[in-house]
Amino acid sequence: MSEPSIFFAEVNERQGVFHRRAFLLGGFVGVGVLALGGRLAHLQLIETQRYEKLSASNQFNFKMTPPPRGLIVDRNGVVLASNRPNFRLMVAKDKGIDPQSTLKTLAEFVPLDDARQTRLLREISNAPRKSPVQIMEDMSWEQFSAINIRAPELPGVTADMGEVRVYPYGGAFAHVIGYVAKVNRSDLTTTGPNADPILLNPGFRIGRQGVEQAFDLVLRGKPGAQKVEVDASGHEVSTDPAGDIKAIPGKEIVLTLDADIQNRAMEVFGDQSGAAVMMDCRNGDILCLFSGPSFDANRFVRGLTGAEYAALAQYERKPLFNKALTATYPPGSTFKTIVALAALENGYDPRTVHVCNRAWAWGGRVWHCDKAHGALDLTGGIAHSCDIYFYQCALTLGPDKIAKVAREFGLGEIFDIGIPGQKPGLVPDTAYKRRAFKKDPVWHPGETPSMGIGQGYTHLNPLQLCVQAARLANGRKALHPRLIRSIGGVAQPSGAAFGDLPFARQNIDFVRAAMAAVTTVGTAAGLGDMGLGDIKMAGKSGTAQAFNYSTGHGVHGTQGEWKYRDHAWFIAFAPYDDPRYAVSVLVEHGGFGAGAAAPRAREILRVALLKDPEIRARVEKPLPIPEPPPVSSDPDVVDPPTPDPAQQVPAQ
């Protein structure tokens, strides 16, 4: 048997292949080990801080917190809108949470009827995941405590403390300031300030109406954040106050309004419907902008029920309607001051006499007046508010000349006072007739007498009538009303910076003197005496038809159904000899201006006058001390004692 053959060359070749493969494999392993070690070194030494932050972010979250809304104050710093603590209850939409059973459980601690639960279930269903939905606010301490004690048994339920908007004066400022309410889907946008995620926070409120709406972005401020520790499921475990980011409060807005004057206006109106506007006739500041009846803005913050809102919306005196800005009415006889000034500016002789026998036949019909005033000149026509005088006075002018003067006094104009809602009303002229009446574009002569007494097409709002009174009182400046005094400490432009009135001073002085006659011998005789020493008020009353008497609906005076009665107007300024404050008062369906509106205007003006230090000093000046009688030389005559100045009674 032969021995096996050994082929050394083959063995050597196989060993060489093995060695090469082992060397390559070892090289690959070495490179891998070096790469792994380098990566570990990089992570441990270089990326340490980054991964510490990522780890912390897995452990901590930041919850956005709404900023405190900016305050709204009056000219003297009286707070008109602020914030207060608020215990609130929220439920978050999340896995493993049954909203329906959760609400049933919560109803054992707070009032949640079936209708409210149904609405809340819909809100929770529409909310993003883990986004809390507010179930209730303004909880009592007992309710807040009871829910917090049971927190471990109520997954997704949070009871915490936030802030809620509060209006200390309720209805007095509701139409001016407006209110805040929950954010609706229609408020959200994809870009701009309303795309901010803070709007989804259940405690966030957005401005509705008035100053709250117009300056919403200024009042919002910038949100902060609360640092909270969470578990692996994202549920909050604890808080880390040291890591909180503070919110920046909204800016403070200072109004030109005076809280005392505004509240007095609400008092004198009572349950009557109407408006009162007062301006400082030196700079245009609005001191009062009241519309009544009003509503409690605090109720809108919490949310009205359907029945509550329907009651407000359906009430015939329209408490939701801002009658100072949005409503327009025929100005009635207050417009006669404009007609008189237009006549004087166009060469009318104020000594012109017209005779009023209570009826005047012209143009194929009979025109009427309240009384048979007899023979009157222009001063008497204004003082006694004679319609027949102004029918004829207006006919000497025509609509265009009257309208031109009216517009110089701000009538028919929308003013930039910072808040929305103004209606311009209408000062008609021949151009208006051509625009509005395509089938009958001609201004007929018979339409002019009605314009002369503030009826017909003419419709204005109480703010415009106050501007008219303020410009007449000032006599020189074309004042513009100013409502916003400052924003975040930055003063807003004065209302006196709008140029001068283009009228002869003697003509304005004539109209002002006639307005003084109104309150001494005219339709509002006796009301010129303010009960403040020598301070006197000048004004003009107006009674404006709401419906035509010939239709059987219109009611003159205060008789008949309320909604068919005339509107009562009064415009005024005081003191007559040094005008400082002008006012317009409308009592909707109040009857006669001198009886319903004038006394209210007088009371509102008194508050402004008594708050003015210079006027008060003028009112309170002491009585002069009488000279002592001469000393008698007769020893039997006893001289009276010298009066003690400390016992002198100041004038009332």
C-alpha cells in the first residue's frame, strides 16, 4: 500500500488565503471598534450638553400661560376693567379618558345640567388631543378643594387658578369698553396674531365690542410658560417654578372718560332709553359716552344662556344697541342753531320778523307749530323754537347752504375715536337727492321746510350733536372728539389740533346768546340756573317726530304707546360766559326735549362743573364781609358786635 501524496504547494496556497482573510477581517473589526469608540467618545465628551437638554425635554414640558390683560382706566385712574383670581375646572382630551363618565362624576361637585354636559362633550370632541377644555370657572373654594382632593381618581381633570376679566361698574361703561369672551373657531387664523397657539388656552379671552375689541392686541400682552415635569405618557407629575417664563402684561389704556360723570348719566336715565355725550369744549376730550338701558358686561364674560341673551335682544328698548354712536335720529329743533348760523353767514338780517299763528299755508298745504308765538325775530325764533319761523328761514337758504354749515360742525361725519360702531347719519342736500332717488332726483321746495326744523331726511347721532354743541361753545376750533387719552403711557393727539371754524365770530356769538335765551325765557326757561352761583347754562331743546302724526301712529309728547312717541333732545354748554363743557342728551321716545332731556343734561353738567377746581372755587367764593357801621358819639347807643368771618356761610 503506497503512502498518500502531499502537495506542499497547495497547502501553502490555502494557508496564504486564510491569513489574508484573517488580516482583512481583523482590519475591519479594528476599524469598527475604533469608529465605535470614537463615536462613544464624541457622545460622552462633546455632545454631553446636547443630550442632557434632550433628556430634560423628555422629562419636562412647558405649559403656555395667558398674560394678564391690560387695565382700562378713566382719566383720573379709576379702574374700569381689570382682572381677578378665578378658580376654574378643566378636562383634557386624552387616551384612556371617557369624557362622558368624567362629566357625570364632576356633576356631583359642580352644577352641570344635561344640556351643558352635551355642549361640553361637543367641545371636548372638537378640541386637539391633550388640549384642556374649560368646564367651569368662578368655582367656590369648597368646590375647588373637593375636586383637588379627588384629583388622583379623576384622570384628565385639572382644577387650578387663573384670571378672569372684571368690570367694576357693570353697565355704565358696557357699550364703550365692551367685554371679553371665549375664542371661537372663526377668530383663529393661519397667519398673523390670531394664529398664536395661546388662543387655544382655555383661560384666554378675546375682546368683543368697544375698547376691548379695538385694542385687543395692545391689551393681550405676551404669554408666559409654566415648567412642569411629566411621566413617560406625558402626564404632569410636578412643577418646577424656577424654570417658569413670566408673562408680559398687556398695556394700560387710559380713557378721557370721567367715571363720576358717566355714573351720574346712568343714574339720571334710570330705565329710560337714550344716550348722553359730554365733551370738554377746550380740547375735545369725551367725558361721558353713555347709552341706556345697558347690560352687565360681567355676565358676557362668564357666558349668557340662550334665554338670557334672547331677553336682552328682544327688549324693545334695545340694551345691546349703542345709541350714542350707532343709532341715528332726526335732530329736531336742535338743528335750528345750524340753520340760524347758515342764514347769518349768508347775509340774513337777524331782525327779520315772521308771525306765527300756529299754522302757515304755503306750497299747497298747511304747516304747523306747537304754539301761536306771534311776531318773532331770529333770537325769538331760536328761544321759543318756532317751527313756522324756521320753515321760512330755511326757504331763504335752500338745502345746500344749510348742509355746508352743518358739515363744518361735524354733522354726518364719522370720527376716529378708536372704537368701531359709528353710523354717519345723513345731512341731505341736492346731490344726495340725485344719488338716492333715481326716479325723482330733483330737490323739491316743499322738502326744505322740514330740513329747517331738523326733520325730513336729516338723521344724526348723539356724538355728532355733542360735537356741534362743543364747536359752538368753543367758537373758534373745529374740535374733534377724543376717547383714548394714552396707550401704554403714550399720549394720543388732542382733539383741538384740527384747525379753526370758518365762521364770523359775531355770528357764532349771536347763536350762543340765543341759546342762553332758551334757558332763561325760552322753551327751557329756568334751567339755565345751575344752582351754582353765577354759573349759567345755555342750550337748545328739540322734539323730533319718530312717526308722522297723520298716519295715526305718531304721538306728540308723552301720551300714547312708548314706541310711537317723539324723541326728546337737548344740547347745552356751561358756563355760558366761559364755556368748558358741552353735552348732548337724547331720551328715546321721551316726548318734549325741554321736559325729558334738558333736566338730565343739567344734572350731568353739574357733576362736571363741581369737579372742575376753577369752577368750584368760583362757586364757593365766600360772601363779602360787610363794613362795620360808624361808631356813634351818643353814649346811650350801643354799637352791634362785629361779625366773626369764621362764622360766615359760603354761597351755595
